[in-house]
Amino acid sequence: MPDHTYNRVEFFSGEKIPLEMHKARMVQRVHLRPVGERLYVLNSTGNNTFLLPNRDVFLDMLTDSGVNAMSEAQYAAMLLADDSYAGSETFYRLEKTVREFFGLEYFLPAHQGRACENILATAYVKPGQYMVTNYHFTTTKAHITRVGGLVYECVSDEASVTDSVNPFKGNYEMAKLAGFVDKVGVEKIAFVRIEAGTNLIGGQPVSLENMREVAGYCRSKGLRLVFDASLLADNLYFIKTREESCRNRSLSDIVLEMSGLMDVIYFSGRKLGCARGGGIALAHEADYRKLRDLVPLFEGFLTYGGMSVREMEAMNVGIQETLDIDTISQTPIFVQALGEALQAKGVPVVTPFGGLGCHVDARKFIPHVPQEQYPAGSLGSAVFLTGGIRGMERGTMSEQRNPDGSEHLSSVELLRLAVPKRVFTLSQMMFVADRLGWLYEHRDLIGGLEFEDEPETLRFFLGRLRPVGDWQERLAEAFRKDMPTGL
Ligand code: F0G
């Protein structure tokens, strides 16, 4: 694939270095514990990286949710927040921004992305109806199935090919969409959803061209089209840099065309807008009226929706900053730099590089660990052991069991190393590559995990697991041999 990276500043040497277009004016001290302590912490927190306390984590690459570095303009805006239950000026400012950003008339606030999903599932999905999507997200699926709905995925088979050159692996395969609608009938479909970028298949983007096709099809069938714009910042960057027809268009122009195709847009403001909140933008008054009544019921009054007004002010500024290419490029160019450093050490990573984070292909890394023993989860525990690095399992552990209790094996087994915006330095990314390189050379030592406490819903969040055998002790021993300080 040609290199589409948007390098506004090139190095004379020709080296590809992701130059930061910001400077750090506030920092947080982090601690690297020796391997013996890491092993102890890992086992006492159920081998689940969600359960690790931050004080024991060196590089927190769990997620970019609510942990992107905020800008000075965001912090400044927080001081202007108008704290009132009803009629807050802060809400009107945010509403105006969302309206201008997406070009849709109506806006409903909600406390985060899954709160929007709860509202959408409650309002639109009847038992036995489908949500059709390019690919599901964990919380989305959980809300749809909670109300008795079903999920059908239309992403192309190539989405699960981890070393691909397809620049838009998140795209809908139109034949799958049309075939499914013909098979079950439109009345069985609650809504069609586009997630851009996709989360669970490696932050892979959806092209504007594909969105146009899906929207055209939905219009022709009278199907409601819902857009999950949580990961829009990265997706926008990829449309701008990979989609030839968009190269000379402004980011705002691209967003407005994209959102003009949708009936409903929802987002996690923990990602889009780099604050802590969420919201739903709507094109039609009828949808607005249907969803509106659920906001005071689940979230809070219509002018705050469960959010702190300070976060709403930060989100307001953060959404506007999404239209700055130097802001939205920071995660993708760091993901690429980390990905290339890992590739140089032979570590199998998802390509093309996507947004959100660098995704390691656990099935290729440790092919000897069966999917029933959660290879991406066990790789996550091994990576923590090796470098105090906290990643997130995105594979079978993140799936729900089938109704008969059997495992629903994921189409991909990924360890996500999230790269929140403007948080890490390049030397920290090189440290990650170095430790994963060491781990790759010792991959035969890595074994699997099994549940000792498995929650029924969203088990990956709070589940506790134990290693199958004593492989973690042996891995820690090998590490100590090569790195006698244990660091
Ligand atoms: N949709 C997508 C595509 C997401 O990535 C997320 C969250 C949500 C919805 C839910 O939003 O967390 O604000 O309730 N993704 C986080 C992550 C959790 O780490 O990838 P939320």
C-alpha cells in the first residue's frame, strides 16, 4: 500500500518521525515496577488488565477513552461552565457546536456513548429485530441483546485479515447488507448502524464513498441509518489521507457530507471531543421527540444529560478541535510509528495501521494458545509482565457466550495498545516496541488463561482469570535473566 501518511513536516533525513505539534505543560509521574512486583500485581488482579491499579502501571495503553490529553483551550473553557439544572448556557453552547459540526438540527446530551446506545436500543429495538452493522462494539451489542434484539454484521471478510493492504477494512460489503435485508425483510430491521472507525477490528476506517452507498441503500428501503461517531477523529484523518477524492476537501466539508447521510448520530465524548460525556444528534423532529423523553429518565435533565457542565465545556471545544488536522493526526501517526517499530522486530500487527491504537495479532504471536484460552488476554498479561504496559484484550474474551453457553470465538484475537492523543512520547513508544520484541523472542513460554470468576454481562470488564500452568513464573524468570534489574 502506498504511504498515505499526512506528514505536514518532513525530516530532511527522510526518516518517518511522528512530530508532535504541541508541547507538554503539565505532566504525570509514572512508575515502572520490577518484574517480580508486576507478577504479584497481575495475579492479585485476576490477570485482567482492567483490574490493574494505575499506581502499578507504567504505560497505560488500555484505551483512549476519557484519557486523551486535553488542550489549554479545553481547560480554560471549563472555568466558564454555567452550573444549573435547567437552562444552562453551557448546554446551549454545546448544542450550537454539535449543530454546526454535524449540520443536524437536534441534539440530546447523554453521559457517555453507551448511554446513547441504551436510549437507542430502548426506543427502536423490539424483541427479535436486528441491528445491522458493519461490525459490533461490545457495549452496543450488549444493549441490543438486553432488549431482545439481534446483531448482524456486514463488514467484508477481509476485515478479519490482519495483514491486509485494504485502506478501508471497516467498509460495509453492500452485497451482504442487501442479501440480509432481502432475506429477513425490512420490518425485521430496527436500524442500520455504521461504526467509523471500527473498534474491535483494529481501528479500521470506513470510506466516505462506502457511507454514501450504505445511505443510498437505506434510503431506497426506508431504513433508519445510525452513525456511531465515537471514533470519528481517526476516521476523518484516514478519509482525508487515504481517500483520493477527499484530499483537497476541508475536514468540515467532509464531516458535513458524512453526517448529512445519517438520520441519527451518536458519540462517546470520551473519544470524540476528548472530554467525558456523550450525545445524540438527530436529523428529524420525530426521532428527536421519540428519544427526548428517555433522557430525563436515564440520564438527567435535557440541558445536562448526566454530564458535568465542566466536561460539557471541554467537549464543546474538543469537538471544534476535531477539525484541526494536526490534532487528529496525533494518534494515527504515533500508531504508525509504533507499528513499524514492532514490525521491524517481527511482531505481527494489524495492517494497514488504524486509529485508536496499535493492534497486535495474538493468534499469530502465540499460535500455540487455543482461542478457548483467550490468546489476546494472555498476551495482554504477558505484555504487562514484560514492561508494565497495560493493553486491552479485543478477542474472544470480549465476546458474549452463545445462548447455549458455548464460546463465541472472535474472528480476530487482538491485543490493543491504545495510543491516546498527545499523551505518550516517542521514546515511550520505542520502549513498548523493545519489550514486545523481547517477548516475541520468548513467545514459546506464553500460555493461556482460564476464567475463575466469569460475569454474565460484559465479562471482560470485571472477570478474573488464572494462568493455565506456571508459564508466568517462567516468563518472569527469563526476563530477569536478560534484564537483571527486573525493570
Ligand atoms: N462506540 C464505540 C465505537 C466505542 O469505541 C465506545 C467505547 C462506545 C461506543 C461506548 O462509549 O465508553 O463512552 O460508553 N469505547 C471504549 C474503548 C470503551 O476503550 O474502546 P462509552
